[in-house]
Amino acid sequence: MLREEAIRMQVSPISCQLIFAFCAYIANFGDIGDINWGPAQSSLVNPKTYYLDHALLSLDRARITQLDPRSVYTSFFLYGAYAGQGNYRQAWFYLREATTLFIMLKDEDQDWFDTKTRKRLFWILVVSERAHGVRRNRPITLPVTPSAHPLDAYEELGLRYLTSIFRPLSDVFFAVWNGSTEECSKEWLLQLERDVRTALPVVLNISNEETANIRISQLWLQIKLWELFPRFGYLSTDSVYDCLTFRYPILVARDLTILSMKLPIQSLQIHGVGMTEKIFDIACALADVLPFVSYPASQVELSPPDYLTQLMLLIAKLPGGSSKFIPLLLAKVNELLPDLMRHMCEAIQMPMHMINDPMSPNTRFIYEEEVGRGLHADLRRMA
């Protein structure tokens, strides 16, 4: 499909928009060191801005007024490009545009390349919209019904696994998550956590790259759902349900640490900054609970602080990890767990004085946006 669109770039404005948007997505969302960028290869040109600028310059009103399935792809790729840059507000605009265009288009009178392609696009949009909605507190637009675009049980195995994780997140959940309603029972939350935690089989017969994306997305979503328990006052020091205790993020961090040791690092890196964000969120939740739990010293097992160190080392190897997320995580540890700072700085080989430097206003804004204090405040209220 992309090869055909690239051939038509000189004669088709919408093909030109699609290809530039796709290049912008690839340039901004992952590790691009070994890619030949053609006209953007010059050391004086930054591919991340070159292709995004050209994609935006190529857009015209006909893309919206004369509906075409390729416009959905263009909007989705622009969403990915802006998300990769950390510009989440602009990313949200184009994600919302992609889902809106998808809803506006009719199955019977549009060329969707083929039925399988349309099904895949629908579920990719569903997962992307729900993941973005959870992380950035946004509403959703695409409804999921029991008969909505069923995927092939074998050919679409990886995508089917991924959708099964996000499928339980309904409009009701997002109303609770975004604070539109205060009605949230413990039983409802327990069932939702169970649905996500048990959504996958024990063994996934898929590639390492798919396994990394699916398993870590599941662990990340478990952590985000768990944040609702302290928000509504449902945590306790002792419960038969792990998700009702302060130790839940420790268990998730342990599972993530074990998983990351089994998978090649390339299987995580290929998913770009989105993977880094998920692991960063899990690490932040772990840092939030450590001041409220006790953990006996052990000579044979990793301790909760060890899990935090392992996640930090993992983040450092992922796109955007060292430049953005490691300084933010260390700033959080310095604020909540100052006794761990020396050990963590030694592990990451970062001088202590760099952490003690005051944050610039821009860095402080990024810290508040990415890290926040809501979970820690809820935990203090429950402790």
C-alpha cells in the first residue's frame, strides 16, 4: 500500500500527505539512527521536523471535505509524530481527527483497500484512543460492541491479544477515570482489574516484539487501574486481593523486571517512546508506594528498591529514556526517597549534583505533566 502511494505522490495530493505523515511518524516515534532518510539525510536537516513540517504544509481542506480512507491514516500518523515529540495536546487533536474521520466514512462506498485492513485500522484506533485516554485523561469516541469488526482468530492473533486488554475500558470507565462521575464501587473495580489481568493466556504464541508490546501494555494498564483504588479509598494493609493493597505496584514491577530479562532489548525499543512511557509510569507508581511499605532485606531475592533500579536501567535503554524520562524519575526519587538517590545515580552513572540542580520552569512543567502528585497524595490519605 505505501509503495503504491509513494509512486503517486507527484500526482495525488492525498498520497503526498500520507507519505510525509508516515515518514514523520517513523522519524519521531522510535530509534531512527540507521535509517536512510533520502533528502533529509543531510546533517543540517533534522528528519523529525523535516517530514512533519512537509506533512503539515501538504495538508489541504479537501482531505476533510472529500472523505477518503487515506485521510484516516494521515491523521493517525500525525498523532504518532506529535506523541513521539511529547506534544500530547497536538497529538490528541490528530488522534481525535482520525477516529472522527473513521466514523464518518461508510463501509459500502469507500475503498478501504480490503476488509482486513479496515478491521485492523479500527482496532488500532480503539487501542490507541484508549491508551492515550488513560495516560492523558481524555474521553473516547469509538464505540466497541460485541459484534464490532471481529478479528481473525489466527491471522490477527497479536492484535486480538492487544485489543482484549483494552476492550474492558468502556465509556463508564472513562467517566470514572476522568472524574465525570464519582460513582465507583469496589466490586466494579475488582471485576475490571480482573478482566484486564486475566485477558491473556499464559503462553502467547507470537513474536518477541508482539509479546513485549502486549505484556507490558497489560502490566501498565493494571497499574493505571490500580490508581483508582486509593483514589476512592479502597486500599487496605491486608486483603485477599492484591489490588486492594499497597504492594500491588511492587508485584507488577517484579513481573515487568522478570519479563524484560527474558526478552531482547530490541523487542522493546522497536515500539518507540510509547513503550518508554508505559515503563516510566510503572516505575513512578512503584516510587510512590515505597515510602508506605516495609520490605525485609534478602540476600537471594531482589528488593522493591532493586526493582526500581532495574526499571530505571531499562528505561535508559529505550527511546527518549536517558534524555527525558530518567531525569524525571530521578527527580521523583529525590523528592520521595532521598536515601535511594546515591545508589540510583551510581547505577545510572549520573553525578549527584546534576539532580540537585533546580528545575527550569519548562522542566518543572514537564515534571508536573508527566509525573504529577495525585497518586502519592491519595496514598498518603490512605496510609
